[in-house]
Amino acid sequence: MKTNNALLQHSFEAGKQIVEPNISRKAIMKNYRIESLLSRFKPHRLDDLNNAGLMSRVDTKYLLPNNNLEKLLSILSPFYTVLEINFSRIFPYQTTYFDTSEFDFYLMHHNGKQNRFKIRHRLYVDSGDQYVEVKHKTNKRVTQKERILINGNSINREGLNNLVSRPFEGNRAQLFKTLVCSYVRIAMADEKNGERLTLDFDLSFNDPDQTRLKQLDQVLIAEVKRSSVKASSRFMDLMDQFRHKPVSFSKYCIGCALLHPERIKTNRFKATLMALDRISRERTLPEALTNNMENKHVQHA
């Protein structure tokens, strides 16, 4: 493969982090109510997940008002464990996405191509760990993720070149930084059912040139990751019971659509963009709905 990844490799020099100049996440404010609710969950570590590792999986996403987070945490503790690392259960992420000058990866998704890719660098802010990741959405709607750790001075450059060349099938292509996405995540798992659930909030998008910023502080993104569409999910059961439908949502595509509507077509994501606008104006889910969710929690506890 002859993909020209010079710009990409330059950013992955040993010991360097891809942290864009002047892009900094606001400090996570201590929310003692959320920490108290998370303390009710049994913890798990990354190496505890055998059934729920899911580097190949089916993803289902939901958009909710962010102020439903506490209500959800109060309901979900009997069904899920929560990831804990160094006594922390809430984690900030920063992801830098790469694309061609023509936004080919974005257009793969926008145009409905079934075999599509994304290339990104992910920084785990708390630990400093960095990975280069390639996500492949197959024509069977399965998400496959491969990644290489790039911390320190022992980067596998041949493996890195092979990984980021994979989407191009031997054609030459130059990659550029196109989007920086930051958010905070709570990661849960149901090891018995082989399921993971992530709750992402405090979402923001910035372009690498520091000229545009979009924040989605009011939005909570819930994502269920399962081994197949037939695998059970307590969270999806709750959403079904209260007629909250899953949505198609890509952080990369929505971030690009919000930052660059004059440069790229966005009509495929109009419904999602409208949903985000609607959620930003909503206060919370109806009280009757959340009361019913609590009743369901009591019945299953």
C-alpha cells in the first residue's frame, strides 16, 4: 500500500500528543450528585471485560437531554457495572479526526455508502494514553475497530502505516486533521449479556485552525454496543417502553456538518441536526415518563 500519510505520521512522533494549540477542555466540575449515583454501581476494570470487549459490534445510539443523566443513573445501577480507573468513573476524551482534503470519509457516510471508514487519534485525557484508531462500518452494519497504542518511544510504524492505509486499498491519499471533538464519558457494561453502554456529555467540536467552535452542552448521547442485533439490552428495553427511538449519530459527521455547512453537503443529517436543536430547547423528559422508569427500576431491583 502506498498511502502517503506523512502529515499523519508527523503528528504521531514518539512522545508527542495531538493536542491542538489553544484547545483545552474546561475542567470537569465536581458533581457530587452524579458521583454519589455512580457509587451505587459495582465497578469493573478494562481487563474484566471478556464478553463485553466488543471491538466488533453492533451500535445503537440515542439522543437525550443532558439533564436526564441523574435520572438514568438512578435507574441503571442494578443492571450494569461502571468502568473505574484510578478511583475515577467519569473520563474526559479528546479525539482528532483525519480525512482527505475532499472530506471523503465524511462523504462516505453522508452518501450512504455501506462500507465506510473513519481514522482518528484518541487521547484519554486523564491517563495520557493515545491510540490511532480505524473504524470500519461494514455492509452488514457491524462496526469493527482496530487501534494501535502510540505512547512513548516504541511506536510500531509499520503497523501504523498498514492500519491507516487500509481504507484506501493501495491508492495514494494524503490525510489532514479536520475536526477535534471533546466530551466526557461514563462507561458501563453488562458482562453477562456481552453489552456495553456509554453515556457521553459536555460535547464540543472545534476545527484544527481554531476558527470555529460548537458546543452541545444540553445533549446526552447514549450508545449501546452489542455483539449482534439479537443480544438483549436493559437500556434499549427502557427506551422502547417509553417510545424513545434510536438515531443515526456520528460525532465526526455531525461535527463537520455543524462547523462547515458551506463547504460540505449536510442534507442527510438534517433530521439529526433538527433533533439536536430541539433537545437544546427541551428541559427534560416528561415527569410521567421518568416516574414510570423509576417504577420499572423498583420492579426489577
